[in-house]
Amino acid sequence: MSLQDFHNITDPREQEKEYVHEVYDEIASHFSQTRYKPWPIVDSFLKSRPDHSIGSDVGCGNGKYIGLNPKLTIFGSDFSGELIRFAEQRCLASDDVLVSDGLNLPHEDSRFDFVISIAVVHHFSTPDRRVEAVRELLRVLRTGGEVLIYCWALEQASSRRGWTDGMEQDVLVPWVTRVDGEEVTKHRYYHLYREGELVKDVGLAGGEVVDHGYERDNWWVIAQKK
């Protein structure tokens, strides 16, 4: 499996179907077992929301953030139906989570007080689609509400991956799992964000950045809907 195989697919929707959506459905059980601990800034963001606020976790995976602050109501969505099955097991009401395309969320404009999107936008395979994904997060956010976005960073020289500035930003990342007792490697597409790029994309989408930083090999941004 090579990056050239990915680029040989010219339709970005097909790229994402083969190298993101199908992969997450295939690795969902193993992936869900590894996703249980909240990241500190996400934890702080959710615990700082006013009581009884209503929010959305776009790309919620197994739903690990949905019940983090019981004083909030959070609706989760993910393209992976298999991950949503795990999210449903965490939720008091199964209709709190649903399968949805991040570029076409099934919510009316200005529906939520806050939105989170953790390690999702980097899976869209073109610059325009990444900006459009951020724009969709802002669309469902009320005026004055805040969105927290995380994306994998290019600057990971100190991590086991060893990526650093100047290297290729579009990569296929292996995930090793077991199928019928056999070890199988699946590859997921990521766009690695360089410093300042996520802030720029949020601005292009119409958001107003109020804070940003770096945590655990990710760039993060908190932005407000104008």
C-alpha cells in the first residue's frame, strides 16, 4: 500500500471512502478499545461549558466524550456505523448518536451552544474539503458559541512517528489489527497540519480564533462563530 495508490484515485470522496471510512468500519472494535482517556484540553473545554448547554461531537467515534460532563447534553455523529454502535452502548439514549457525513450534518443552522471535532478534519483529502468541514461545524453553532477542533500535527519530531517540518503532509498511517487470528495492516489517510495552518483554515471558514495551541502531537483551535 503506497501513497501513490491513494493519489491514483482522483475523486476525493472515493479516496476518503477507501482510506478512511472503510478502514474505520473494519478496525472499529480494536480502535474503540484504545480510545477511553480524555485529552486534557478537551476535558477542560467540556467542563467549562455552562450547565445545561447543548453541544455536538462531530466525529465522535466510540462516544468517549459524550458523557464526560453530565451537566451537558451532547449529540454525537460519525461516518462510521461500526463506531456509532460502540457509542450507542455509552449513551443513555441511542438517538443521541447517529451516522452522518461531516460535510452535511443533519442539524439546523445555529443548533448548538458548542461543538467539538477531535481528530477528524485531517481525514478530508483536499484543502477545500477541510475548510468546508470547518465551515459546517460553524454552521450548526449558534452565534457566539465556540468550537474546539483538533488535527494531527506535522511537527512530531519527538514522537515515535518522527514527522517534522519539511516532510510530506499527506500520509497513510498504518493500523495493525487481527482478523480471524491473522495480523492485518490497514492504512488511514491523514493530512498533517503544519503550525498555523489550522488557524488559517478556521479563518477561511469564517470562524474567529480565540485560542490555539499544541497538545499531544496535535494542533488545536478554539474558535467563535461571529
